[in-house]
Amino acid sequence: MTRHALIAGASGIIGRHLAEHLYETGGWAISGLSRHGHDLPKGVRGISADLTDAASVRNALKDVNPTHIFITTWSRQASEAENCRVNGAMVENLLAAVAGKNVEHVALVTGLKHYMGPFEAYAKSRPVTPFREEQPRLSYPNFYYTQEDAVYAAASKQGFTWSVHRPHTLIGYAVGNAMNMASTLSAYAAICRETGKPFVFPGSPEQYNAAVDVTDGRIIAKQLRWAATTPDAHNEAFNITNGEVFRWNWMWPKIASYFFLTPGEYPGHAQPLETMMAGTEPVWDKIVSKFGLQKNPLSAVASWWHSDMDLGRTIENFTDMTKSRDMGFLEYQNSVRSFTDAFDRLRRARIMP
């Protein structure tokens, strides 16, 4: 094997799909860096380290010699200032630990908050859609910008090439991942079916009616490998979505049908999941026992707050993919199947009924 991938965040939704993709394509040794170093895909050598602790990362990687590094993880903090400090340090600690090694390329995954602003100023600006990579940074502090700057600085000193990848809402297989809407909607559907609650789209009218897109974990994995191994794609930032747009008023009945539910009538305003699903932990525990599921707490399979943020936006948001297409990345993913394939996999793993 001539290439050695080090994936930071290998147990998360992007890192897991990337590891699986590299393993399936062959030709890669794969090391997965995570806080606990377990629950990793087949073919991945687990490495345990705390990215916020420089000494921990340095010790963990002292005998690891990656050619390609993929940074697919982040840590949510109480303020954007803390997000910048902590997440910037995570990137700096990782790249400092591999200084002097034969690293060829570093890929950083961020997201569409690059265009819409950080959590504290989320969607307060009105960026032009579709989002394009050449749009300037916003004036707000943003930990994505801090992470990018850390990669650029290390690249200048260490001589590796880089790429930045900006997905939209992530759909795929993962457990305990705050950004996985597929798992959250599965839990919502299971609780609605168990209690007889209507399966109502919980978001804003703007999201219900406007054009939107999502990012399958499998398609970002393909773009990550493509950018890392295609010289023309080096030192560039790329949007990454499935390559199609849809409206939730079209998608929601299809998701309801998968779960054998009738979609509830949309009331014309947001009804956040965090409010609707408050106190449903005993219902979830009953579902786990009834269907013999893995004994995950509801908080590990459903991230109400993050899906509320995605579905509650009051601005239109979708992404242009022209840049990477012009460079030769032509992959496409059907978005209905992004959801149904993820639902299927969650069910096979006995995470959802």
C-alpha cells in the first residue's frame, strides 16, 4: 500500500464513510483517530487521542506515518470564541504532531456555516444562493475560518497540499453524531408510530417550501479521496452535496411512506423537535425493549437541536457544485435513497426499529 490515510474523527458520519470507501477501493492503509479508538469500520487501525491535548496527539502519532490526513471532526463549545479556540487548536495539534513526516495532503471538512455564519449569528446574513466557493468570508468570528487558517499556515511550513470540503446537512450511518439527520428523523418516526403522534414536518415555512439540498456521507467520501489524489484539485475549497435540489414539502411524504406513516398536515410554522420530543425518553426505552434494539439512550441516536437548526432556517440555502464538476468530479447521489439507505442500515444494525 503506497498511501496511508489518517482520519481524524473516524467513528463519525464522514470519517466512517470515508474509511469504508478507502477500504473498498483498496490501496490504502487506514488509521482512525478518535477519542476512544473503538467502534471503527473494518480495515481501520484505531488510535486513541484527545485532539485538544497536544501531548496526547503527539504521543499517539509518534509511530504513525500518514501520507494523507483527513480532518472530519469538531467539538461544540459554549460560544463561538471558544469554538474558534478549541477547534483551531485541534487542527494545530494534529498537524504539529506530524511535522517532519512525509505528509502529502491534508483535507479539512467544514460546512455551510462558512456562508451562513456561526451558531451565534446563524443565518442572520442573507447570502446569495446557490452558495459558491468564491463568496467572501463573513465578518463574524467563525471556527471554520480558524481551522482553515491553521491548515494554510501548516501547509506553508510543512509543504503539503490541502483541500477544504463544505458539505450541507449530512445523511448517512453513525451513532452518537450530532449532525446526522437520518438518525434523528428515524427516532422521531419511531416515537410517532409508538405514540400515535402526527409525523409533522417540524421546520420553518421557508425550509418547507424553498429549494434545499443534502450531503450523503458516501458522496463526500468520494470527493475527499478525489481531491486528495487529483493534482488539479489541490489547494482548493469545494462545496459538496448530492448534486440535486428538492423541497421538503416533496421529500417529507416520501420519508413518512418509508416508515408506514401518514404525514401530518403542516401547520404553517415551525414546531421544533426539541419541544415536541421533550420527555420521550421513556417511550424510546420502551421501543428499544420492544424491538430488541441496541441499548442506546435517545440522546445518542437523536440530535433534536441540530435538526431543528437545519430545518428551522428562515433563509433559502442550497449549494453550487460547478467548481468540482469542472475539475472532473461528476459523482451524483439520489437524495431519497440517501435517506432510505441510511434508514435501512440503521435498522440492520438494530439501532432503529
